[in-house]
Amino acid sequence: MRIRHIKGSEDYIAASPFVIDDPGAYRGCWKREVFGNENPLYLEVGMGMGQFIRTHAMLHPAISYIGFEINTTVLYKSLRRYEALLPEREMSTEPKDCNLRFIRQDARLLAEDFAQGEVNQIYLNFSDPWPKDKNANKRLTSPVFLALYDKILAPGGVIEFKTDNEGLFDYSLESIPQSGWELLDVTRDLHADPVRSEGNVMTEYEAKFSGKGNPIYKLIAGRKGEQ
């Protein structure tokens, strides 16, 4: 479905203190220079409207979060929703007390934005399945992207992946071990499992799909021998 462009969204994003427009400038110093602390750094790649990462940021103030989103209109909407949650005192040009930032960029540039071992966890939620075989390398659980995650994840860091697309999930169950990673946890019906679903934060898509009775697939992966 084509997303309608919102006039002025580019200017709004460019003026926001929560959007980092030159992420490569902070490579190796995100925690200190952007967030002003040494808290763990978590990324969501392809955050959509941002409900998941906004909720996590509010629930876990001792963790720093960054949401990646390439679509301008989607990022604009997510940004507006985040700003609506903030106290007026934090809407300044230097929002040091806020633990969430946004990046509008292609995820293939991750290794140019973050240094080796700089990221503690990566979330992949309801990514584009790219169903045609010729587009397999565009899937966020393809060997191409797994190699990027390997470059930036800290020792012991993990990837959490959720989807409603069974084909993409099956593909991921094969590509992840083949790329030198270990499947730490797997479920084909997250919401039906009271243990795994405890504390689960839903994305907008997750709420929509699960509301229709669709199963939600989830896996957690880490490097072999690190867990």
C-alpha cells in the first residue's frame, strides 16, 4: 500500500532534536555524545509508526533506544506521536533527558553508523517479507544483514525478530544458523504462550494481525558460543 506523502514532513524531521541527520558522525560515541551516559544501546530496524520503541523507551529509562525508518512520512508520524508524550520541558534543542532518537536512513548503512560492539540489542519487527527469491538479500534476516549485525553487536548481544509472515519466518530459521548464529528461542504462536508473551510489547501491526486471530512468530538469536 502506498503511503501518502505529508507536505512539510521533511522540514519537520530536519528540525527535530530527536532525529540524527548525520549518524556516522557519532560512530563509536553514541552513548556518551548523544545520550550522555553509558547505558545499553538498543536499535529497532524498520520501526514503522514507532509504537514498539516508544513504549520500550518509556518503560526502560535506563536503556537508550534508536529507531531506524527509511520512509519520511512514517517517520514523521512516529516522531509526532513521540513528541506528544513528552513533558514540555523536554522539548528543547538539547533533549538530554530523553532516551530515544530516530534515524532516517537505509539499514544497509548500519556498520557506517555504529562501531564494532557498540549496540547491545537489535529488534526486527514485522519486516517487509520481500517474497520474491530475487529480493532475498533485502530481507532483514538475510545473510547480508546478519553480517552487518555481527559487526555492531556487543558480545552477548541478541536479535529479537517478530513477524506474522510464516514464509519469512521459515526462511529466517534457515538463514540465521547458516550465517553462524544460534537460535536461542523460537515460537510459532507468541500470544498463546503465557511465559513468552509476558511483558511483550506489541507493534501497531502486531495488534492488528493478532486481533484477526493470526499467529505471531518470534525468535531470538545470538552468536554461537556467546550465550
